[in-house]
Amino acid sequence: MMRARLYRLIYSFVWWFIIPLALLRLWWRGRKEPGYRQHIPERLGFYGSLQKQRRLSSPAYIWVHAVSVGETRAAEPLVNMLLAKYPQHTILLTHMTATGRATGQALFGASSRVVQSFLPYDTGWMVGRFLRHFAPCLCVLMETEVWPNLIAQCVRYRLPVTLVNARLSERSLRRGKKFATLMTEAAKGITCVGAQTVDDAQRMRQLGASNVTITGNLKFDVAPTEALVRTGAALRQQIGARPVLLCASTREGEEVLILAQLGKLDQHPLQNPLLIIVPRHPQRFDEVAKLIASNSLKMMRRSAMDDSALSAEVKVMLGDSMGEMFAYFGLANVAFIGGSLLPLGGQNLIEACAVGTPVLIGPYTFNFAAVTEQAIAAGAALSVSDAANMIDTAGRLLANDSALQMMGTKASEFARLHRGATERTVALLAALI
């Protein structure tokens, strides 16, 4: 115990040392993403802008922490079910990224029972201020957010801590074991864990967590809104009958590889195929636009589109919009999931499967290994070795309507069979609220 406290003291000292650098980085990122220059006091544990609201309403907060876009989208069915089941409570939704907060605003901005804030940096003093201000009745951490001081402060204030939709790769487990004293204490402070898979559950136990239950993946319960369905249908009408390959959530270095191989699509009997690229990070939109232009490809930015038909001369659409991924998946004939051509760990393929879109995914999927393997085994997805293989495989699928239809059906069935994680997670939390 004393050793763990000493390590946490050193960890806290490091945080205090890097906070000025972290604030400078926020200001620097704010050049392209203004959200990073907003609400900065919240990151330091000051909540004056929220004080009046809390004093007037005095809500009982269920605190859900969703660090960024992916976690916030995954939290959507959970937040909605908690709002319905506990009408006397308010959801406190916290984030670490500006895009995560923007996603939360888009999903829940119309609800008076969802309050958003940035989570403070992980020092005991700042987290303590946060807990005293909001006084939540339960802490719900999404996926991988095990922070030593946050959990220690929750234990100090006798606040139950849950980790839901929990996933832990072998790589992350090895990294955690390098700081075993610090991370084991944090894991032991978690009241209960709802893991995505058997492997995730086993790794969480190895890290030191107890009371681990397998609840499944919340993302299988995320469904597109009617507005996104309409948006996808409208975009599809503008595109016309052209076959569409979507490259979703691409990361730095991948677009170069994809564009270099794009000519391979012409080797298949396709009618003027369209490539849609949606970069994972919005600050890269302009960079990717320049890259497309440097390849002498006629491009249209989603942000510049009106209601007219897309010109047949356009070879690439840049998906430079936020919150429309379901619309892109819905209109695509085939979707490649980015972050997987390079050793970045991949992104989640569930949203594509949920709307019945066949999936291609590269060799690097260690962040989502279990669900990727399951999708491939179910026939909902195909693994590709590199960009050339991805483009060639996409071309063969786009030229084969029966194969596309079969994969799409299997994708929908795969998603349907894995739904229900939200109900299991809420049942896990019920005893603590």
C-alpha cells in the first residue's frame, strides 16, 4: 500500500510538471480545432460556468466518462437507457477531446438531463474538486479509461467506479504491467467491470480487477438516426448508380497508400467507381484534400456539396464532415476500415455491419482483435494484406452483385446476433445506483 502511494505521488508530480505543456498543446491544437481552446478551466477542476445550473437544479448525477468520439458514440444507447430508467437522475457526460465533446453535443444537446464537461487532468487535487462540485452517485468509465488518481479519489469519496464496454488488448496489458504497482492499485479500486469479450475479461483480471462480467459490446446497440438515414439516402441519390468504395476512419500514411493503388479499380468491369475517404481526425481534412489534389484526381468535399447531382468527373469524395459516419456506411457498397493498413490497431467495424455494408480490414487490428475475428468468421468481413490487395478485393466485390449481397446479409446478421449489451450493462449498474 505504501509503495503504491509513493508511485502515485511520483505520477502526480509528473502530471503537475507536464500540465503547462499540456495547456500549450491545447492552444496549439486550437488553431485547427477551436474546441480545444474552450472550457479550459474545466480541465483544471474549475466549473464556474456550470455552478449556477447545478445550484438551481441540484440533480443526482450519474457520471459517464467517454474520452473521445468512438467512446461517446458507444455510450449513446447506454445514456439513453439510463435516462429512461432513472428519470430522477441527470447524466454528467465527460470527455477529454474536443471532438468527443462535439459528438456528445450532437447526440444529446437537445436533452436538458445531459450535462457535458471536460474531465480534469489526473491529479488528486483537480479530480477531488471535480467530485466535490458534481457529487455524482456513480462513476461509469467507458472502455479503457483506468486513471490512477481518478480512481483513488473515487475510493476516497466512496464513489462506486465501474468500467463498462471494457476492452484491453495484449499490448495494453503488457504496457500496464510495466507500471504494475500503479495500475494494479487502480484496477483493484474498480467496483465492477463489464467486459466486451472473454479475452478482455481475462486480461482485466490479470491487471488486478475483480468482479468482472462479460456484457458484450455496446456499439452493437448503436443504430443510425432517421436523420442520418435520410442524409445517406440523399447522398446516394446525388451519387447515382456508381459503385462506391468507402475508406472510413483513415489515419496518417494510409491515404497515400490507397491513392497510389486506386488505378487498380479500372482493371475490373466497373461503371465509374467513386472513392470516399473519411479521415479519422478532422484536423487532417485539409491535408488529405491536398494529397488527393496532388494525385491529379477530381475531388469534391462533402462540406462543399449542394443538392445537385455529383459530377461523373469526380473520382474522390472527401468526407470532411462530423457525425455522418452512419450515412457514409449506409450509402457505400463496400467499406474499408482505416487504421489497419499500418500498425495502428484498427478501428471498429460494427457500424458498417449494423447497416449491412460488407467490410474490408487490414492486417493490424490489435485494438479490436476479437470483434474483427468474429466478423471475418461470420463472413461479414474480409481481411486484406495491404492497400493493393484492398483495392483489388474491393474491385472484385463491386463487380459481383451476388457476392456483395451475400456479405451484406451476413454483416447485418452478425450485428443482430450481438445486440443486447446495453441491457446487460444497465443491469450490472442497477445495484450501484
